[in-house]
Amino acid sequence: MDNRYRFLARRRMRGAVNPVTLAVVVIVVALAVAAWFLIIKPYRDAAEAATPASAATQKSVAKREAPPADVDSLSVDQLLSEARTAMNEQRLVAPAGNNAFEFYMKVLQKQPGNPVAADALRETFSYGAAATEQTINQRDFNEAQREIDLLAKADPENYTLTILRSKLDAQRKTLDREQQQAVDAQKAQQLAQQNAAAAAKQQAEQAAAAEAQRQQAAREQASRVAAQQSPAANAARPAAAPTPKPTSADAEPISDAVLVRQVSPRYPTAAMRANQEGWVDVEFSVSTDGSVSNVTVVDSQPKHVFDRSAIDAVSRWEYKPATRNGEPMTVTLRRRLQFNLGR
């Protein structure tokens, strides 16, 4: 009798399911299903959203500049959808108000601790930092500062922020240095132009002084020649002949050419449009009939801009010829023509 009951008990243990074991299996299955829908699937969705689009996708998808209307009224699911779209379109941290980081942080404002948004911000931080670095390299400093502040809201302790701030400061200093160098170069150029103008003016003054000395020497030489000729002429005359009184020609043996008709030079159209001014030194001959010939340019500033106008004008000048002892003579003169716009 005892053996029969033992046999029945063993058969019941082999064929029947223990209720405790069944309960454990049900709980494990339920936990696995919950983990799939609550943890694994959202994480995979975030990872897919965090992966940058391929080059072909970047070319085919255009960036949306206008943010969705009334972002605050969007639900968490709608914000996550907008964030995934922004990630696919490479709008990580820009433009302002319409980028993935701002959408994910808005999700965390509505639902603190949301695993999808938190994981996405953590996974995409490095990509957002890379985009911000490109903005710094493009020297869009205001936008770069905004993006750095946005990254700091997502992960204020991340060491990458220190690197980005250092790069932004270095780029700003580099731009300031380049701008200062440009200003210094411009000042140096202006100083060089001023020095060149001063040197040209000094050269012109020296040339004018040398011309005046040459003319003075010529007059003195003519006076000496006239003085030497006068005693010989007096000695050749008969003793009884009275000594003639000196004439005005003897007192002033040489008289300078006097300008009687001056033609103003034409202002070149190109120089007028370019707002250019300058001067031209010309040398020319005044013949015995008072006409001008052999007009040449000695110096000019700027070069070759006003030369032709100066030559054409001087060639039409007319003079009362220079004289020596009352006789017309050919002389060489030098004059400077100024070209000013009359401001």
C-alpha cells in the first residue's frame, strides 16, 4: 500500500507543473516585453536619430529655417518627432529655435528624465560640438556663442565646452589682430604717399630754384657782355662825337617773355570720375614770335594722368617774346600746371 502511494506521488510530480515555477516564468516574460517597449526600442530609436545622415541624405534633404509654430504647445511625442527630423536633416544646434538639441531639451522640460531625450542629447553631444566648431571656423562668432550656450544647457560639465570656448576666443583675437594689421598697413600706405608727395614737392621746388638761378646767371652774363662791348664801341667813335646817353635797352639788356594768352587745360574725364588731383611740370620754348613749341613733361604726379592735357593746353599759349637789347630771342621756360577739382 505504501509503495503504491509513493508511485502515484512520483508520477504526479513528473507530469504536473509547479505553480511557483509558472508564476516566475510569467513574470520574466512580462518584464522582457516591458523592457523591449520601454527601454530597448526607445534607445534604438534615439541611436538611429543620433546617427548623422549620409552624404547622399545631406544633399537630398534641405534645411528648414522656420521653426514649427507654437513649439510650447507640442506634445512630447511631437517634440521627439521634430527632433528626429532635425537630426536627419543635420540641424543639430542650428538654426535657433529649430534644431534637435532645443527640441530634446524641451522634451526634458515637459517630462524630466525622459530616457529618449536624455540618451539622444548624450549621444549627439559630440556631433553638436563638431558643428559648433565649424561655426567658429567660419567666424560667425555670435552664432557660435549661442551654440556653445545651448550645448552648455545640455551638458554643462562637458570638457568639450572649454575647448570650444578657447577656440572661439582665439579666433576672435586672430580676427582683431588681422583687422589691426590691415589698419596699420593702410596707415603705412598713407604715410608713404604723404612722404612721396612731400619729396615730389621738394624736388619741384629745387628744380624751380635751379631754373631761377640759371636765368639769373644768364642775365648777369648778358650784362657783363654788354658792359664789355660798350667801351670798345666808344673807343671806335671819333673823339669829337658826343657820348650817347644810355638807353633803356642798355639798362635792361634782357627782358623775360610775358604770357599774353593762356589756355586752361582740360580736366581728364577718367581722373574726374576717380576723384584724382595732381600737377604737371612742363618745359617749353618761346620763339621770337611768341609762339610755344617743344613742350615736354619734366615731372608729374600722378604719372601719365594729366600729361596730355597739360601739353595740349601749353602748346596753345602765346607770349610776348623775350628780348635782348630790344631784339626778340628764343627762351626756354618751365611751368607747373595744377589739376584740382575745386572742392
